[in-house]
Amino acid sequence: MVEAQSALITNDAVVLGLLAVILGFIFKTSSSERPALKTFYKYVPALLLCYFLPSLLNTFGIVDGNKSNVYYVASRYLLPACLILLTISIDLKAILNLGPKALIMFLVGTLGIVIGGPLAILVVSAVDPSIVGGHGPDAVWRGMTTVAGSWIGGGANQASMKEMFEVGGDIFSVMVTVDIIVANIWMAVLLLMAANHKKIDAAIGADTSAIEGLKRRIEAYHAEHARIPTLNDYMVLLAIAFGITGFAHFCADFLGPYFGSTYEWAKEYSLNSKFFWLIVISTTIGISLSFTKVRQIEAFGASKVASSFLYILVAAIGLHMNVTAIFDNPGLFLVGAIWMLVHASLMLLVAKLIKAPLFYMAVGSQANVGGAASAPIVASAFHPSLAPVGVLLAVLGYGVGTYMAYFCGLMMQAVAP
């Protein structure tokens, strides 16, 4: 990875400006009527570029994504505000009416991660045991437990695994890179599939009527209540988003340390994580307000403002990716690739068997692998109104992440050479 002193730009204000320019360029060109650009964006989703182009800044040493605080600000301030605005406008009853297939695909995704880790170790150890060997804190299987935590719940669960299995710093830093590269490649595949979801759904005979019905209801709500927003509207919207975000931070600062110091078992369920409480509290308040008149803020563009926050987060995620890092530890990346292949294959197989729409497969997978930060991104690639579905499934991932990752860790320990 790029060292801090070798980065050309270290001022985060400049970094944020660069990301804003990149996002503006992508959105401007993706809406162009020029034939060449229309052809390009027909095959390359704009959302994919929103995190790939920032990754080039990190890859070529222009910015050091690991040292920049842009992602921290985006994930701690803009992400909860985004989740609040998205969930306030949610039609929870309509989402529940999507049926059980969304939940089934999420759980299948979790299963794929749990069995994929041990299988990857077995496959690679049959070829070269040294790749997945090691002893003590830097044993490869220990480092892989942190990836399991990340891919079933997110950063909080990853941190839990690091502590529970006493993972060494060297293997942890390598596995973080494996996690980011492999997860982002899979996310890119999902975005490409999302761009062609109608063809894929038609090919497997998936019933998308419930999804289309949800989109129609939300579009009808927008058409009935939409109005040209005023400055007053925007200030009220921001007051709600960041006011609740501040309250969630206040509660998280108390609840995380309280559970961590009072209950020994709290870390097993990420209850000692401030980020866990931040996401859960923000989402819970947002959903609660969706049953009140506050939901009317959608009429003056709550979801559009939320989407703008989300795209800044996408660019910040991309800033952490170094596309050349895959050549530094090719053996461990092979392990990660096999692991993800097991997860993806199982999801595609079950989706075909139960004729689940691609949307359920993609969001169910990303709710595991990406968590609350990126599940709404993939969901919105199908339709902006579907982002809350990703939010709800991602929150579920926090609940099961640490438990299932711990079980996966025990299995990997058992099969490690």
C-alpha cells in the first residue's frame, strides 16, 4: 500500500474536492446524449465508476486512502444521516410484502461465507499448505476469522473476531487488504449484473411482481406529494438527519463502553461497538418515524439528499482500494477468491432453484459482505426506492455476524494445516 509520505495529496479538504469532481464528472457524462458516452455507460454502470476511479488515486499514490479521514467522516456522519433519510421514507409494510425469498437469500449468503472459509483452506492446502499455514497469532486461519466477521456483519464484527481469536497485527493487515480487494471485485460484479437484471430475471423465470409493485407505490407517492423544495425544506431535512445522527452518536458513546465493560459476552454480538449502536439507533429511529408525519420529508427530496451522501461514501470506499495489492500476496488472494466463489455459487444456485429475483440475491449477498455501508448502494443500483431493503438486511447482518463468524473461525481452525 501507499505510504503516507509518498502520497502527493495529504490534505483531506483537497481529497474531498477531488472525490466531488470525480462524482460530478461521472454523473454529468452518464446523463449525456452523446452516442459514445451512451454506449459506454450501457456496459459500464456509473455506480461502478464511482468507486473504481477513486481507487486509482490510492493505487497510483496520489492519495493514501488508509491515512485519509474522508472515509471515517463519511461512514460516521454521512452514512447514519443517509440511513435516517432512507428509512424515514420507507414503506415497511410493502417491503415485508416482498415475501420470504429476500430473507432466504440473505441467510444463504451467510451460509456461503461460513462454509466458504473452511473449503478455501482445504482446497489451497491440497495444492500448497504453506499458503494457509502458520502458527501463533499470525496463523492464516486466525486472520481469516476477521474476514469472516467483515463479510457477515461489517467492521464491528471484524474487530470482534480480531479480539476473540487474538489475531496478530501482521496477518490482520494482510487480511484487511484481501477483504477490501475481493469484496470490491464482487461488488463490481453485482453492479454489472444489476445493470442487466431484467434479462437475468427473465432467463431464470423469477417473479419480480412484488418488487415492481413496491417501486410503483413509491413512485406514486412521489408523484402525489412531490413539490419544489425551498430552503426551509432543506434546512428541516438536514436538521432531522444530523440531529438524529448526533443523538445516535451520543447514545452510542454511552452504550458501547457500558456493554463492553459490564457484560463479558457483549463483544460476541458487537454490543461493545460504538459503530454498531450508531447504525442500529439511526436505523431504528428512522423506521419509527416512517409511521409518522415526518415521512412527508420525502416529498421534498429526502431520498435524493440521502443518495448524494451515499455516493460520497461510495467514493470514500473506493479510496481504500489498491488494485495492485493483489500481486503482493497472490496466494492469500487466491484463498479469498475461492471463498467468495463458494459464497457466490451457492447464492446463484439457490436463487435459480427458488426463482428468486436477482435483486434478492445481490442485496442478500451485499448485506453480508458489505454491510450497512454498501448494501443500500447495490440495492439502489436496481432502483433508488429499493435502498431501504438493503439497509434492513444489513442491520440483520450485525445481529448474526459475530456468532456465525465465530462458528466459521472454529471450522477454519479445525481444517487448517
